[in-house]
Amino acid sequence: MYITRLGFSVSPFPASMPNPKALSLHTIRSLDIGCASDIISYLDKLSLVDGIQADWDSFEHDEETQSGSVRVVLGRPTTRKQVSMVSWSYEALDDPDNAESLPIPVDYRTETVGALTPAQREKFWNCVNDEVEPFQVLDALLERFGLTPTEHDEADVFTLRQVLALDWYRNFPTLDAAERALDSKPDLTDVVLGQVTLMASRCGLEGEEYELFDVFVIHDR
């Protein structure tokens, strides 16, 4: 099990870094952060490289939920001190050990993120009308926003189906709750159409800030 979310509420990093800063799942996994002691080791390393000092009296960690937080202070003789809250948590849907990995664009890069297993994905799509083609609907909506849809290949179709299923599962507090909801075999066709509409809206309103913009829309760099 890995910690799947790790971020700084106020980034104590250079101005070129996002604020707040959240490490990608790919980065967290590469750092091999899986428990409280790994968090401590990571912050100790940051104190040597970036001058970040943890306020260990504020350290909190729940082993059962794999979540916690600690205050950190960035203070060098030549810089203004900044106080930040580092927080972390575990999300089963993102656990690389229990999920199929899926490459999707994040912040203009391609990161491998944890996603649903094939069985979980298909359980969702079995509740959606087979005649619904999400990309056809998405493309039509993008055109209404004045955007030009890309030509989609099989990888794009797979990505969209995976992302839509993952988004639905995230609406539940636990995986078990989501599985029980699917056991009743609800008709999720309208849900998918709503999700696709939201995706198109985000492309139109946020532009390239939306992480899947590169997959859905032709644009000039």
C-alpha cells in the first residue's frame, strides 16, 4: 500500500512551482512513500536540500486510514519564512498495487496514475446503454463550444471509458459502497451523458488547464 495523495497547502518551493503543490501519484510511488515513517524520511531529506523544517509536535497520522498532516516551515537566512501544512492520505481507487495503471496527460506531461481494475470498469459500463458513444457526444458538445475535436484512437477511447468510470466510483465514500450501488444494476446512461457534458464544459471554460484537453481538442501550441 502506498500513500496516494501528498501535498503542501502553501508551497515552500520556487515561484515556478504550482501553489499549492501536490505530488503526482507517479512521483509518490517513485519515492516509495507508503507509511508514516516514509513521510518522516521524506521530510528529513527535504530539510537537507530545501531547508524545510517540520514541526514534529504537530505531526498527526492515522494508521487505519493512512492519513495525516504536519506543519513545516521554510526558513533560510536570506528568505522570508513560509508556513505550510503538509497533508497526505490513501485512496483505494488510486492504489498502484491494486489497480490497473493508465497513462493520461497531467500538467502537460503523461503520468501513470492508478485507475480501476478491468472488472470494476466493466461493472460500471454494463450499466450503460451499449448504443451510447461517449466520444461522439463529447465531440458534438466541443463543437458547440467552438472547439475542434481531435481524431481519437483506441487509446483515447479506452482512456475516456476509464476516466468516466473512475469519476463515478469517486462519488462514493468507499469502493464497497460503489460496488453495492452497481449490484442493483442502475441505468447509468444519463450519468455518462452528464459526465461527458461536464468534460466538454471544462474544456471550453478552462481550456488547456483541464488535464484531458490534449486528448479531446486540437489546439495550437
